[in-house]
Amino acid sequence: LKDKINDVTFLVDHSMLAVAQKRYVYMYTKEGTENVYMYTKEGTEMHILSKMANMDRLSYLTRHMLLVGTSSTYSTMQYMDISTGVDIGTKPPSVMRDPVSCLANNPANGSVATCDLRGVVKMWSPTVVDPLVQLKAHKGIVQDIAYHPNGGFFVTLGGDHKLKIWDCRMLRTLEDFAVTYCFDTVDISDKGLVAMGGGTNIQIWQNMFSSSKPSAPLMKYSLGYGNIAQQVQFCPFEDILGVGHSKGFTSLIIPGSGEANPDFYFADPHETEGHRKQRVVTTLLDKLPPDTIGLDLQIAGVNEDRLEEYNKNLQASRRAKGIREKKQKRADKSLGEEAPVGLTAAVAAADADEVDEVLGFKEKSRVHELKSKKELQKERKMKKWDQKDTADKVRSKQTMRHSKKVQKMRQKMLRQKNQG
């Protein structure tokens, strides 16, 4: 090609791909070797996507037939319909704000997630100008992001040496792992295995999305001196992991990573040229409009009655919590200065979510603090004190004062006896 390649992605099928080079984005077949262009099977040029200039991240939405590109140099984002060549939507720098460090799309709902240098994950839709949601994921840069094949989870790898697993429905962290090595890339297989690469180290983890969390990686592999891992990616429907590093490409066999029983309607290894053309036509007829892209996940088998009952119980518990907080505040006002510090601390701690003015809600800190026995005893006493009523607190204060006077009298009596 004699030009710099920033990113490559397959389009409708394995015979067509898009390549982001130094200037423009072009579409190729496997035989095409010119600058980033669209080619036919013989390698001839099909299209030049001149509207998508200076793009360094590419992603393809299969159900919507949309090509998404982002530019970290100019902080822009663009959607292109490859079936019609129409520009669906563009995000200017005033909306994007920060350069994009990584890009991924959710296979379930079609939303596109971008990460920036501030550790913020933003999810986008082509029909909405502003981001659908913003999440403060890490303290520093987000090195890479990957979605689970079912679209229910996604994983972020940050520069703060943390790997976080997120739930796409609640938009909350499920697990937070401290990473010992400096990893730069992550990917998820069809069966849920997580591969991480950074430096000369490759690690494979399993059971990351189940209740039984792993304590050690399933497999480890060293690329050798000088082979710096740039990207890891699983081969679909195969037990193979591809690793691109500074000195070339390495493929690893990972048992149990691929789907053993794939749906041949979408991926048929024995399809002929006629079947492939028919599948392309079927994909074009079943193409979804861009308006269907959002954050809602279509989950089969949901019991609506139980869900409605759960929402009612949740609202009732929130009301009861509000009533308790009001009673606590009234008790503080009635006691005035004599009110203990634990009451105000308990009311302040009731707000479980820390609010940020720009980004919305921050995630909860899951770091466990190490405390001494005396500090734990004080916390238990304060909890018992907060659970008491106002009248009980007044009585306990009176008894404490009375007990102090009695102790002073006894000390005086002992002193007099010793002197006598």
C-alpha cells in the first residue's frame, strides 16, 4: 500500500473490508491492494469515502450496515451507510470534546462506545447529537474496551492498572480487578474468555462473567524479548487468538474459546458463491433503520408481572427511606448542638451515589478499608446510637451524667479512707 494503515474492519462479509489510511477511508476486497478503497472480488476499486477523512478508528454495525469512524486528531465521529453511501450523522469537536482512545459497538442494540483520555466512556447514537450516557470508568486513560458477544456486558481496561466489568442494563461495575502488568488491549471470545495483552505478556481469563470469580489466569504466554503486543482478537467460531505485535503476528490456540455449535444461517463454512450473494441480499433487505439504535436491550423471557411487582417494592422502599431520613433530621433539630456527630454522618452516607456536575453519577468505590479493633468498636457503638429513639438518647445521656457523679463521689470516699 505504501501508506500508513490506522485501522481495518470487515463489512458485509469476509470478501469486503474497509481500511483507514493516512488521508481517507477506502473499501477493499481481500485481493485489493490499493489505498483505502472499495474493491470488487478481482481487486478493482469501488469507492473512496472522501467524507471520512483522517480517521484512525473504525467499527461496523452489521444489522444497520453502518460504518463508524472516529478521528483522535480532530475529535470527530461520523456514520456512513455503506449500502447507499449517505452520511447518517456527524459528531463535531464541540460535541466529542476529547480525543478518542478506543472504539467498540454493542452487537445487541447497535450503540457505539468511545473512550477518551480522561477515563470517560461515552455511548452514541447517529440520530442523537449528544451522547446517550457518560460513565466515569477510570482515573486515567481507557486503553481498550470490548463487548460481550451477547451484548449484556462490556469490559474496560484502564491506565490505572484496573480491569472493570460493566453491566449494560444497569450501567454499573460488577467487578473491579487490579491488574499487575501494564496491559493495553483486551478482547472477549464467543464463550466469554477474556484475553489481555501488554508488553510481551498475554493472559487468558475465564469465568469473568459468572458468580465464581477466578483467582488466577487460565493461560499465560510470553511473546519473547522485543515483541510488544499491540492488539489481541479472537477468531470467530474458532479456538484461535490472534496477536499483533511490534515484530509481526502470532496466533495462539485457546481451547474452549470458540462457539462449538454456530448458527450456519449467519456463518456457514461450506457456503458457495451463490449462497454468499443470497446472504448479502438478505442482509440488505433485513437492514434496520438508524432510529432503532439506543440503549434498550431486547431480553427474551422477562416476566412482566414480577418486574412490575419488583418496581413497586423498590418505590415503597425508597419512600420508607425518605421518611426515615426526615425523622432523623427532625431529631437532629430537636437536640440541637447536643446531637451526636454520627447522626449527620449517617444521613450524609445515605446518598450512595456521588454526583459529578459534568458527568452525572460516579461509580461507587469498592476499596475495602483496613481498620483496627478500636475503630470497629466505635463504629458499632455509633450504629447502635443512631438506631435509638430521641427519648432513649436523652435517658442514656442522663444516666451517663449520673454515673459520672457517682464515680466521682466514690473516688472521694476512697481518697478520704486512704488519708485517714
